[in-house]
Amino acid sequence: MKAIGGLLIILALAVGIVPALTSCESRGKAIALPNGKSIPMKCHWTGRAELVAAVPLLAVGAIMMPTRRRETLQALSVLGILIGAMVILLPTTLIGVCANPDMLCNMVMKPVLTFTGMLIILVGAAGFFLARRAESQ
Amino acid sequence: MIVLEGVTKVYTLSQEHKVTAVHDVSLEVAPGEFLLVTGRSGSGKTTLLNLIAGLTRPTTGRVLWNGVDLWSMSDRQQARLRSRRVGFVFQFPSLLPALTMAENVVLPSAFSVNGDRQGAHEQAAELLSTVGLADKLLAYPRQVSAGQQQRAVIARALFNRPEVLLADEPTSDLDEKTEREIMDLFQAVHADTGLTIILVTHTAELVSYGTRHVRMAGGQITTEED
Amino acid sequence: MNLLELARKNIAGSAFRSWTVGLCALLVAALTLATSLILSGAEDSLRLAAERLGADIVVVPEGTEAKVESALLMGTTTRVWMDEETLDAVRAVPGVQAVSPQLYLSTLVDAACCAVSDMFLVVYDPQTDFTIEPWLKETIGEGLKLGQVVGGHYVFVPEGEQNIQLYAYLLTLRANLEPTGTSLDSSMFLTMETARDMARISESMALEPLVIPEGKISTILLQVAPGFDLDEVALEIMHQVPGVTPIVSTNLFQAYRQQMTSLRTSTTVSMVTTLTLSLATLALVFSLATNERKRELGMLRAMGATREFVFGSLLVESGILALAGAATGIVLTVMITSLFHNLIVNTLNIPFLLPSLQGLLGPVAGGIGLALLCITLAAMVPAYRISSMEPAMAMRE
């Protein structure tokens, strides 16, 4: 289960880092208000939420690595799958990204996060099935 | 009844270089015999065994199984004969590493006409317990000793309830104690089932196990004794 | 135990061989599918863009062909102008049945956030128009009124608001067009009346006013009367009207077609390279593997396996790996091309439409078929060699 845990850690890092590099704000874009202030766009908030999802995923991966007990591993895998679903839902439905299809967050951030989310779910599912071979205590 | 009539096998390595592995050998093996074939390495024992099983075509002469020439049969008929009537114990480690011990024992069912027959796994378990491996059904070959592997090979050779068991140096990789255990096993199988066994070995001390003994040298049978 | 089970166990038992073969299958299938998706999708996109335009000939200011084409196809904002009088001159050319002017405008770069930034605006004349008006009548039952617009597929009203605000002017979105797979999906269509109104309001209200040059138009869409040859009419326009270039609709997007030709060449080269490399790798892997398994296969024959069984088991093994690898490649390709569609369009600078589920069947079957063919071919030679060997020879070291 070391490999599964390691993969989840790498994916968690990707979930945390990708929005920081690909949200519109990373390119200095924000909504300019008439009074001169600027407020961040949707994609910024999605990025924040993804960061919040990445932290527990990192923990899941880290705990999984030394764990040998079947039930614990399966519970962690299910948690991983749920976080993976969150990673997909945040930029697609829950919060969303900016509407313009040509903007970076729409062109890169959303698909990368969706893809990463799918990988997380796949790895989680693999972990769940591999855990069946582990010892039950 | 297996009959070899003036069988010669010449291996052509190149145009000039030819090796006569078996030279003009005639031999009859009656049903129920436990024939031991001894000889130094290179004396043609293994080739003789391969000729008997139809694994190589004789250069001249005939190999008859119950009066039928092996090489008048098609590849399919030969395969069927080997699958139904012959069990093979090889010189080299011959269990498939990807299969468990039990799966290795049922392997012959993959080629038999009835294919994946019912009760195959029960039969495998029974055979493995006969050879003393009841607790190794789910083990992989790499997880057991060489002696245990060879026992499983014998179990596999018995899977299709053959009439003839052909064994090529089955104890060459084993220590003396294990060698005796394996030979005892052959003897016990012979006593229990009455099948024909042709066993090739370079260890002359093993002759006491058989009901008949032939010695080979230079591709020919030099002495024959009961 | 049967052939399939044995093959499955053997696959699981030799990880390196299985991964290599599976990966080759994945590459071949993925590349085949990606190539055919992008190339046929691009052709669809070009065809659709020309159809949507709905004109036989587009007359553009001389020297602006490429700009206009990229505006029409990709929705790239552009500002090209010619005198309004050109319209009458073109109308007078024999064979011309109808003409309608269009104006290309663009919003401020980086206007209010996400919904609209750097948007391409197409202004048309509802009195003479024969391309947008008929579609509108069919879809919403009437033409556009003052302040109303039709948007590309991705144009929408920002959340919590009723209108789209451009140049401090409030626009009502009446309908959306079908997707084209290009930035045209975020362009907007409006009437001359609305555009002038917008320009008027923007002068006093907007940070930067919308300027529509007086007496200028961008392009002229033209319908040719029945019985006249498109090319001849185009030639006639070139002779009679100075300072313009007529583009026959079938010749539209020449630059993109050329780009596609080079894309096709480069993808063909990479396809051939991948195929050759995969075949070479596979041939190597299979001949190494079969050599390594000579003894095992000879042993199977000694145990009663027929030649066909040995040959078949090798092919079934490679077939399973090919199918598994190809299926993974297909799923990955479909996922990546649909997820990263916009990125690909922007990187290649060629629009492409993703096919429907039905249209996907052909390319998918092609990808899987090619992978299966490659692997079977590579596996066949050593499998045949070993299965026709004498078992005794195969078992010898």
C-alpha cells in the first residue's frame, strides 16, 4: 500500500499546486470594480477550496503508507475517493471557474483538476481492492 | 506395450557436424514395468525418452505404441496420446511460476479433450496430499523447496491418470535424502497404480528401484538386466 | 484450467513483458484515435464555419483575407474597414443576387471579468441580411429588436444579472448558437441599430467609447443568382470593384486548410514513427519472451498440448494485453481531448469539434484494431516459430 499512499500524496500536491499556477489571479487578472478596488474571480475561490481538499488527501496518503490493517486501508481509500469526487465537483459544479472558455482557469485549471480527480478516484478504488489482500486484525 | 525398432537419432548441427545421439536401438517395454535407464551424460538417455514420447522424430526406425507407429499419427493425435496416456516428469524445474501448486497440477486439463472438467481441483488437492503437499495447495513454486517442487511435478504427471510415466533425471537437482524420498514415491506410485514407468538417471545406485534396468553408452544399449 | 485462464495467469506472472506490450498498445490506440479525432474534427469545424456563414462569396478589403478568415473561423477580434459605397458597386456586378454588409467590432480587451473579455462582435443589417435573420426567425420567431443580441455557444448573462453589459450598455441575450469548437463560441451578433445606439451611449457613459467609423463597413456577404458561376462572379467583382478581394465560400479558410495539411503531415510522420517503434519494441519483446519460454512451451507440448494450443495461447496472451492497453489508451484519449479541448484548439490554432458518441465509434474501432493488428503481427512470428519446433528441441537449452 506504500505505492497507493505515495500516489495519493503526489496527486494531493498536484491538487494544491495546480490552481495556484493556473487560476486567473495567478496571471494578475481580477474583477475591477468602479471604485478602483479589485475582487478575485470564481477560479480563485475554487483554488482555495481545492487547497482545503488537498490537505486531507495528503493526510490520507501519508497515513496509508505505513498502515497494514485492512479495515483502516479500506476506510482511507473510501475517504480518498470522496475527496477525489470533491476535487472534480469544485471546479465543475460546486464553485466553478470563470465563464470565458479562453481563460486560463477554464482552459487548463478545470480540466487538469477534473483529470487529477479522476486519477484520485481510480487510485482510491485500486487501494480499496488491494486492501482486501491485506491482513484483517 | 511400447516398442522401439532399430531407432536411430542423428542431430544435424551443421553440414559437416552430425551427432548420433541414439544408434540402432531396439527395445520393448511391457505394461506395468518399472524400467530404469542409466548411463553417463551424453549417452543418449534423454533422447531415447524423447523418442519414446514422440517429442522428436527418429532419423530411422519406428516407435510403436500398442502396435501403432507414433509418426504415422498427426500432431493432434500425438498430442492426444501424450495428454491421455503419458505423464512426464522433467529434468528441469518445470512448474509454471505464475501458477500455484494446485493450478500447476491441473494444468494438463487445459489440453485434455474434456478441458475444464469438474472436480479437477479436488483431484489436484488429492494428488498433492498423496505426494505429501496437502498444505501447499496455494503456495507458488518459488515458495517451496526443490524436492517439494518435484513432488508436485509427479502429482501433475499423474493428473490425467496416464498409462505410462516418463521421468527424465527427476532427482538430478536433489540431495541424496530427497532423492531417496522421490524414488520411494515413484516406487509407491508404481506399486499402487501398476502403471508403466520409464525413468532415466545417471545415478547407478538407483537401479534397485526398478523392475528392469538397461544401461546406455554411446547411444546404444550395452547391458540389459531384469 | 483453460486457455484463457492460463493466458491470464501468465500475463499476471510476467509484469515487465505485460506492461511493455500493454503500453505499446496504449500508445498506438491513443495516437490513432487522437489523430483521427483532431483531423476529422477540424474538417467538420471548417465545413460548419463555411456553412454557417451562409454566403456564396465574402467580399473583404484587399489584403485582409487572412484576418477576416481567422475572425470568421476562430472568432479572433479584428478591425477591417472599407467604404460603404463599395456595397452598391458590388451589387451592380452581374450575377449578384443579394448583398448584405457586416461590421466587425470588438469589446475592450479584458472588460468586466470573465463573462466577456475581448469579445468579437458581428454587426449585421437586418434589412438586407440573409444569413442570421432566417435562422433567428426559425429559432425565436422574430428578428432582433433594439438592445438584443444573439450569442455564440458560450455567451451568457453573468450570474445575478439580467443583462450583459458592454460599453456601459445593457444588452439582452435572445439566443445562443450551436458550438463551433472555436472562439466564435464567445462572439456576439447584433443589429446595426443596436450597435449605433451602443456607440452613442458609450460616448457619455463608458470609460472608453465604442467608435464605429461613419460610412464604413467590414465585409460584404453576397448571394449569387442561380445559373451564375461563383468563380466568374468573383472574377467580375475583382475587375469592377477596386480595393476589395472576393473570397468564394468553397475557398474560405485557405490558410487553415494549409495549416491542416501540415498538421496532417506531421501527425502522419509521428504515427508512422510510433507504429514502427512500437512494432520493433513488440517484436523484440515477443522474440525475447518466446525464447525465454521455449522450454516452458516445449514442456506444454510434452504434456499433451497441440501446436495450435501453444500458438493460440501466445496469441491470446498478446491479444488480451493489446485489448487492455488499447482500451486504456482510448479512454485516456477521449478524456484528455474532451477535457483539454480548448487548450488543444489554442495550441494548434486549429478549431476542431468533438464527434458525437456515434461518430466516435469508427475512430475508436480503428484505434483498437490497429493496436490489435500491430501486436498480433509482432507476436505471430515467434509464436509460429516456437510452436512448429520439435518439443524436444524447444526443451533443450
